Amino acid sequence: MTGPMVGRAAIVRFFAEDFPHLFARDLDVAVHHLHSDGERGVVEATVTATLTNGNHYANDFCFVFELQGGLIHRVREYTDTARGHRMVFGDVSQQ
């Protein structure tokens, strides 16, 4: 999926259908830092797993959660997408 996931149905579809096609097993999320100011929360973490293609996946993420009425309203995710692409598809920088 490219672009933002908007709405409950898109997010549920990603975790129920798309996510298992990428990560085969050994999924782990190691949280390194947390910060919250009441309206916003920030999580720094490393995600590791075995991909369905057999490659090892390890990438750092920063998630920013915005809250409204005590519920998560929006999540922004930052990661090294080029690194993730290399782990999933191999080094295609020469193409």
C-alpha cells in the first residue's frame, strides 16, 4: 500500500491482510523511548522479523500519536524506507 491509510477499515485491512504477506515470523518490536505530553505521544522502536522471502528485517521507527478525546486520532510513522526496501526487495539501487 502506498500513501496514507485513512479510516478504521483501511487500517484493519492492512494488519489483517497485507501485514502477514510481508512478515512471516519472529516479529518483535523493541521500544527504546517513550514521550507523552497528554495530547501527543512519541515512540522510538526497532522492528525485527523474518520476511516471507526469508530475509531478516530490522529497521528503526518513530511513531507520533495524536490523541483526541482520549482516543488515537492520527498516527504518523517515520522510518528509513530505502533501508526497508533493500531488505524486502534486495539492493535495486543499480537499476
